[in-house]
Amino acid sequence: MSNLSPIPAYIFGGAFTGLGLLSFVAPKADYEIFGLPLESSPPGSSSADKKTTAVPADGIVSPMVYAKGLRNLCFGLTYFALQYKGLDEAVTIFSEVLCVAALGDGLIVWLCAGEKLKSKAFSHWGGMVPFVSWLGWRLYGN
């Protein structure tokens, strides 16, 4: 029987699941939270013939946001499944791997979002603080 509390894993699972669902129900808001600008409209196209989800004149939502949403949804469901099965070591390893995703997401925002949104990278990196603290506790606090 493990002495690790399952509650943080379920909280992180819920957070990732929620972020994943947000991509589907409010993709424009997901862009803002992630820190990337909306996509530019293709030259010569009107909102009537767009294959992507239309939003106001400041840009369109790329279908890629749905891929990101599915990724986050899978991350959340993985936390739930691993924790439910009591695979504590797998939860820890999975969390370590997700730190790489958070670093990468921040780097993407830093390099691609432009000067106005560049600082949003710190929300990805800053969000790692409780995550890494929890990992430290899991690895060295027991």
C-alpha cells in the first residue's frame, strides 16, 4: 500500500481534462489562455467559405487547437487511469515527462507568440512550480 496521496494526481487529471475540454467548447479562449494569437485569415477568403471555425475579424481558430485539446484530454485521462490502478511510479514518471511538455509549450509561446503575448510563456513555466514541487515530494519526501 502506497503512502502517496492520490488527491494531487486526480487534481492534475481534472485540470488537464478541463483544459482539453476547453479547446472544444471555447477554442478562442483556449488560444488566449495558451498564449498564442489567433491564426490569420487566408488571403482572399471570406468568413463564409472558411473550413476552420470563424471568429471575429482578429483571426480564425486553427483546427490544431483541437489536437492540443485532445492531447490535454488524454493527459488528464491518463492521470485518472494510472492513479485509479494504483500505479504510483507510473504517475511519477508520467508527471516528469509532462514537465518536458510544459517547457516546450512555454518555449513555443516565447518564440512564436510575438512581443505582445511573449510573456504568456511564464504562465507555462510558472505553472510548473507546484507541479515540480509535487514531484519533488513524490520522489524525495517519502
